[in-house]
Amino acid sequence: MQKTLMLGAVAYDPKVIPIWDIIRDYFNDRGFRLDYVLFSNYEAQIEYLLSGKIDVAWNTNVAWVRSYELSKGKVKALLMRDTDIDFKSVFITKASSGIKSVEDLKGKRFGLGSGDSAQAAILPIKYLQNESNCFDEINLVRYNSDMGKHGDTGRSEFDILDAIKNNEIDAGAIGITTWIRALEDGLFPSGVIESFYVSEGYCHCNFTVLDSLDEKIQEAFTQMMLSQDPNDPIIKKMMQMEGLNKWVVTTNKELEGYEVLTQAMKEQDLMKNNQ
């Protein structure tokens, strides 16, 4: 009898339970025994993965980079959402602020999201350092809400949007998905807020395993995920909640999308798995 494959995910939202219930049932209905365990933070999940207490981890990009470094490269990314490719950070401000580029941030208040969020804090700091001659003269304002979730809740990014709206800061960094949602939901009247910097694309979440996991199991898990039909009503519901159109295999090309975050985390001394 096949050993039950144990998958870890972080409970950042109530919808996480129906998402993984659907995936678990999909596997089990097809004879592949799978179950999941939820963690309150990614640091605990990383610890469980690296100690072999879980077989697969649904990791953020920060959790992936940290798992890779702490295991000395003995982890493997199997697959990811199509929406995890070419993710971007966006710098936003009020159109009336006069800020048109990162050089205009000299002496301004700039909002950063949770300190463990790649899109709203870690990478924005690197982009500011790389592309501004006035980094030391920017007044950085931190919104460290929901630490341990690596920005999954988006709460700190909405804190930044509120702070700009209330003139508490002059500009700030958010992820591209939050920016699109803010525009689509009409959080600001048309033309009131605008972006003045969009980063290069990078990669976000992936399914991570120890490279010692049986290769047949790795392949079976990957193929079972890829076999999910987006037109099936139950699968479609799960994919909408999880924010993807399809699962894609993580190749060397996608792994290059983690290099800039790896550099940033090393520069900012963020490789330790602190809780």
C-alpha cells in the first residue's frame, strides 16, 4: 500500500481549507493517497520539510529560497501556478504627488509591506538601492502586518494603499496582483493613484520537495497536478480560489526567476529561518 504523501500549506485565509480539500479528494479519488497539514507560518513549514516530517511544501518564493539555502541545494521545485511566473512589484503614489520616478523619492515617505514579503518589502528595497541615488534619503515606513505569512494575506499592501489615501505616506510598494485588484475594485477614484515604477518579472510560489523523495513519487505527484482539468467545475472553483489558470512544471528557466530574490535576501541577512 502506498504511503500517504503529506503536503504542507500555510493557513493564510479560510479559503485554504476548501482549496486543499479539493486537491486531496482529487488525488484520493484516483488512487493516490494524499493528505495535508496546515501551518500558521512558513518558518514552521520549512522546518518540517527539511526534517522530513512532510513530503511536499506549497512554498512562497521566500520560503523556497530559504529552503534551498538551508538545505544546501538539496530541495527541488516541482511545479507552480502559471501566475507565479513573471510576478512584479509596483511602486505607487497619488497622481498629484509629483513623484514620477524613484529619483523623486528623495526626502519622501515610502511604504514597505511585511518584512517577509518578497513583493512588498524585500525586493522593493533592492530595486530602490539599485535604481536610486538617494536611497539613504528616503524615509522608509514599515507595515509589518501578518508576519510569517510572507505577504500572502496582502494585508500590509492594503495598509500601504490606505496610508497613501490618507496622506500618511507619499508612495509605497505593492505586488502586481494587489495593484490590479485595487484598480478593478475602484479603491481609488479614477486617476487619483498611479504607478511610477514596475519591476522586472520574478517567480513566486512553487511545490518544494527534498531531492531525496522517491523520483517516481515526485513524477506521480507532478502528473496528477497537471492532469487537473480547468473546465471541471470543482477544479475550476479551486483554481479560481488559488489564483491560477493551470499548473506548470518548474524548469531551469523558472528557477532563474528566483535569483534576484536570493541576492536580495543574502544582502538583507534574511536566510535564517527565524520565527
